[in-house]
Amino acid sequence: MAKPKKVFDISSAAKEDSYNIRAESVSSNLLTNIMNKMTKIEKSFYLVIIFTAIIIAIGTVFVRTKVMQTEQNLSDVQYEIDKKKTRHEELDQQIQELSRSERVIKIAENNNLRSNNKNIRKATK
């Protein structure tokens, strides 16, 4: 009869038919063996890597959220600017319509005023 090995690999065990291996026992034993073989420095190193990955993931989500908020604020400000530009253009058009010389002359004639070209000055914005 074959003497069981203390340390074995799955492929040799399956060939020699010396062990009855269940999947759940291999996975838990495998993880336990790996953890037992690791030094404290290696464990600390891997924990730091995992912790760093988690922090980077959280940071990425935070940054993306801030970028989305900033883009929303930017679009709100751009909308307000466009609205004010439109209003400004409407008011400029009204100024042009109200300051037409024909209109001014007509109002002056209706109020019995006469034109004196010496007193005419051009106003600018």
C-alpha cells in the first residue's frame, strides 16, 4: 500500500489515485496553505495593495461625481449667459427701432417741434 504524501499536487494525486479529492477541501486548503506560507511582510504588502486599489476606486468615483457636478453647473451658467445675450440683443434691437430718425422726426412734428440741425448730436453707447 502506498504511503500518503504530506504535500501533493492535484495532477499527481489524480494519476496515482491515492487521494479522493473534493473541490471544496482543495480550495480551502489551498488558500490556507498559501496564507501560511506567506510572511508577515508579504501579507502586509498585499493588504496595502488591496487597500490602495480600494482607495483609488473610491477616489475615481468621487472625482467623476465632481466632474459631472461641475459640467452641470457649467451648462447652467452657459444657459444663463445665452438667455442674457438673447435679452441683450432684443434690447439692442428695440433701441435701434426707437432711435430711428424718421420716428424721432414724426414725434417732434406731432408735438409741434422743429428740427434744428445745429443742436443735433449723436449719442453713443
